[in-house]
Amino acid sequence: IEERFDAIVVGAGMSGNAAALTLAKRGLKVLQIERGEYAGSKNVQGAILYADMLEKLVPNFREDAPLERHLVEQRFWIMDNKSHTGLHYRSEDFNEERPNRYTIIRSQFDRWFSSKVREAGAIVLCETTVTELVKDAYGKVIGVITDRQDGEVHADVVVLAEGVNGLLGTRADLRERPKPDNVALAVKEMHFLPRETIEARFNIKGDEGVVIEAAGTISAGMTGMGFVYANKESVSLGIGCLVSDFQKTGETPYDLLERFKNHPSVAPLLEGSEVKEYAAHLIPEGGYNAIPNLYGDGWVVVGDAAQLNNAMHREGSNLAMTSGRLAAEAIFQVKSRRDPMTKENLELYKKMLDDSFVIKDLKKYKDMPALLHTQSQNFFLTYPQLVSKALQNFVRVDGTPKKEKEKTTLKQWVAARSWTGLFGDAFRFARAWR
Ligand code: FAD
């Protein structure tokens, strides 16, 4: 390709599409390169879509985006091997005109998102892999090399939206490779069921949706979580744990998924379903302390490639869309001032990101990943078992006086963690949460 572009965006996931769309809408000449057969063909998500962040990019997206169900209920489950303790929040308020969260299927959604990018005027090149970044004699990124013949293309700035692995950035020495204790490996299955079966099992009607986030003994003492999300005619189910924990324990993601779907609280939701899709993907979970350099001479990095993922709230796609949009806004501002795309000028992107919920939220939880990782046996095994025993003791009516029941529960907690351990854990958790 001989042409020169204002910007090249590598990747057509949530962050890449947000960046390419914003740049193209602002009238910049944009080339977006995606290695998959089509946008979304390589991408994996649970998937909850957060409407607010998409609305900032495509205000009328509800008219034609492939949405599954709008969420009216969110369930949080703490699980042991036979039980779950649930906190469920359901509200009629979520049956609003412009719902706040939806389930989606990424392969369909990304395709639609990409069509908006094309409509805005960007050139979208699929089935093309960027193999290297091109730098000038001063180390400034000036373009990319692709796996196509004569595939070197130049631009004023390259937006790296290449996802969690970030191979290009690593290869070009712009960042380190994500460490195994900063990324989770997640596996996901799609279970197909008739629409009315899903609605009966999840207690919903029409396009209402329910999601379940689950933690506890299902991750076998490793730092990780599971999820069950209701789509229109399928249920997405998955589980993920830190890569370093898999290395240490020898557990396999597939075994965890098998155990999760056979759990007595989960199995009835899936009974009789047909599994049609299976996928595995990494999730950046290192939080604030794992964020690499976000900009440099001729480049910015966005989304999962920048490790922008809030594991505590299971948010990733919204951070990806927001970082992609803000990077594009910053590039546009630099371009409008006719300034060069230098590190000094692109710092604007970092400033905008620092002012947004993205960095504020990640900063808030900055100590949480390390705490959950070092205390994973306690938080994912010991406490879920104690909670379950306590609740069972509380609800079971067997003639034991209530005072004795309370003493038994207290003894169990102190025997498992000691008083110092209990207070220490509560203090550490509260401090990491604040
Ligand atoms: P991606 O979506 O990974 O896109 C990167 C793109 O770059 C891909 O299309 C890839 O093919 C392309 N690419 C990579 N390298 C090259 C190259 N060299 N050349 C050309 N193209 C390249 N987030 C939520 O908000 N809600 C959820 O419910 C949720 N659930 C999740 C469940 C699972 C199992 C997983 C794995 C993640 C989940 N996430 C969720 C996180 C969310 O999926 C990510 O945060 C989001 O997809 C990040 O978008 P991205 O554009 O940065 O990266």
C-alpha cells in the first residue's frame, strides 16, 4: 500500500473500533488492520456490554446493533462444592427506555461495530496481520509492516489496539510482556436452549436478561471467577483463573469448567442444552500496577493491550471503548494544532485517561489483585466454605438452640483463620477496596 495515513489502528476489537470510528468521524484518514477473517472472529467476551460507553460512540446504537438481552437482574454467588450463597439485585428500573447493560455475542457485535467504522470512512483491512512496527532513525513509530506483499504502510500515528497479548508492542520494546500473575486464562462455552426455556429458568420475559457472577471453591483455591449469562437463545458460561495459578497447581481450565457446569446450582440452568461454541482467551487482571507505558513517539496503546481491565467489576469492553475514544480525541487535538505526534504531544491521551473513570477505578483497586493473589486460598476456598456452613447452620431447623448455633459458627471461623487472621483479612480487604 503506497498511501500514507493520518492514523493506523491495529485490531478491530472494542478499543480499535472505538478509536478508528472516532478518528474517521473527525475526518482523519484512517487505516484499520485486523488479522481475523472479519472483526470479531477472534474475539471472546462473556459478554456484558455497557451502553453508556457505546452511546458516546454510536448514540443511536439501539436501532440496529445485535443486542441479546437487557439486564434486569445481576446475581453474585459465593460457592462451595454443593451450595451457593447469593446476593441478587433485580429492579424494574432496568426495564427502562435506554437500558444500561446488555448481553451480546461478540462475533456478531464486532461485525456490526466494524460496519459503523467503515460507514464513517475508515479503510478496514481484515485477514491481515501486522507483524512489526516501523520506526525511523530516532525510534519514532512511523508505520507498520503487514503479512501482505509490499505490506509496509506509513502513518503519523499508530494506535495499538491488538488485545491482551500485545505482541507488537512487546516486540518493538514499547512494553514488557504481561506477566503470568497479571493475566487470567478464561474458557467459555455457549449452551443453546429454546428461548422460552431460558426465560422460565432465569425468571425473565421478553428481552429481559440475567447474569450470574460466581466465585468460591469453583476456582479450586486459585484467583478466579465464573460467570453464567443469559442470551436470547443461548447461555454463555465460563470460568477464568490467573495463568500463574494454573502453572502452580497443574489444574486445567477445562476441568474447572466441567466442574462449574456440573455444580448443582448451575447444572439445572443448562440441562438439555446443546454446546455449539468453545473458546479460550486471556484477560488482563493485573490492574493499575500492571499498566504499561501508554504512549510514545508516534504511538498510543489502548484497551486490553494497555491492560485496562477492571477485574473487580468484570468490566473490560467499556474501558477498551473509552480508552480507544480518548486516544482518538487526543490524536485529533494534536493533529488540529498541526503538531507532530511526539511523546510530549501524545501525553494528552494519558491526561484524558487519568481524568476518566478508567484510571480512577483502576487506581481505586490498585492493591486488590496482589491481595487476592497472595490470599487466594483464603478468599476463594476457606471463606466460601465458612460462609456456606454459617448460612446452612442459620437456616437449618433442627432443635439446636440459636445461641449454640452461633457459637458453633464462630468456632468454625476462628478455627479456620484465628482471630488475628480474621481481623487481618477484613482489614486488608477493606484497605484494598477503599
Ligand atoms: P480485543 O477485543 O481482544 O481485540 C483485539 C483485536 O486485535 C482482535 O480482533 C485481534 O484479532 C486483533 N489483533 C491482534 N493482533 C493483531 C495483529 N498483529 N494484526 C492485526 N490484528 C491484530 N468485558 C466486559 O466489558 N464485559 C464482559 O462481560 C466481559 N467478559 C469477558 C469474558 C471473557 C471470557 C474474556 C476473555 C473477556 C471478557 N471481557 C469482558 C473483557 C473484554 O472482552 C475485553 O476487555 C475487550 O474485548 C478488549 O477489547 P480490545 O479491543 O482491547 O481487545
